[in-house]
Amino acid sequence: MEEPTPPPPIIPGVARALSPLLRRIAHPGENGEPGLNTYLVGIDEIVIVDPGPGDSEHLDVICGCGGDRIRWIVMTQTSDYYAAGALELKKKTGAELWAAPGFTGADKEIGDGDKIDATEFVIRVVALSEGDSYVYVLEQERSILAGDLFENGVPDDIPARVKKDRIKTIAPGHGQFIEDARPIVALK
């Protein structure tokens, strides 16, 4: 039996298409290694997920890929590493910033079940038990933009409604795109 082909390397600052509606740009981490994954969802209208720590080069790459089609900005959590670039990106693009309650500069406070209804897709917000942590379900592709949800294994509190969506792929906050989510999501 042949070994599966490894995924292409993650190159910081380079946009890579992962699916018809999803692109990833890795923020440069320490020592030139890939850091946080920023995602662009959509083609005609774009949602930015996790703009990152506010590094101007990274924000310029995001703007270069999305331009005036960037309509929304969301974060999987509000720590500076994930969210510090959100306000600057909002200024550069005029996009609506959807964020956890109390996040300074938000245009909309998000809650569980909220939806971004774009021309090509719907993203549904799923609140996690941490209060300011969220995942986003890209309904058309049955993909979850997961932030750190699976970073330390499979959490006990994966919301049941995400499981019932029969998620096919996982776009994590760090590392490679997971093409087959079934073994992970089904573990609990």
C-alpha cells in the first residue's frame, strides 16, 4: 500500500487554496516557521477568520488577497495573537468586525447561532464554553474553522450541534488543513 502524499508545506505569507471557498495565509511564527493560520472564506464576498497579531506585512498580504471584497472579520478567540490585527484590518478594508461581547471596536457582538449569510456561503457561529472562544461552520463545505479547538486533542465539550453537521474538514488555527475530520469529530 502506498504512503499518502504529504500535504504541501505551509509557507508564511503565501495564500493557498484549500477548497473552492477557503484559502489560508499563515502568519510568520518564530524562526520563520508558520504561526497562526488566517483564513479567507469566499470569492465574491470574503470573511477573514483570525487576522492575527497586527503585523503590518501580514495584514498587507490579507488585503492583497481580498481587497475590497473583504466584508467581515471574525476571530476564534480574542487574545492578541488572534485578534490584535482586527481593528487595523477593519480600517484598511471597511469590513464589519464581528466579535465577542465587549471587544472594543466591534460592529456586532456575536453569539451562538449567528450567521454570516454571504452570496456564496453561510458561516454559522458556534460559541464554546470559554466565553470568548468560537468556531465557525462553513455550511456549504461542511468545514469547521476551529481555531485552537483541537490543538490539545479532542475536547470533551465539542458542541453536539457541530457533530450533527457531519463536518468533513477542519481548518485549524495552527498547522495543516485536515481533509478528513470524521475520525476526530467522532471520537467523543
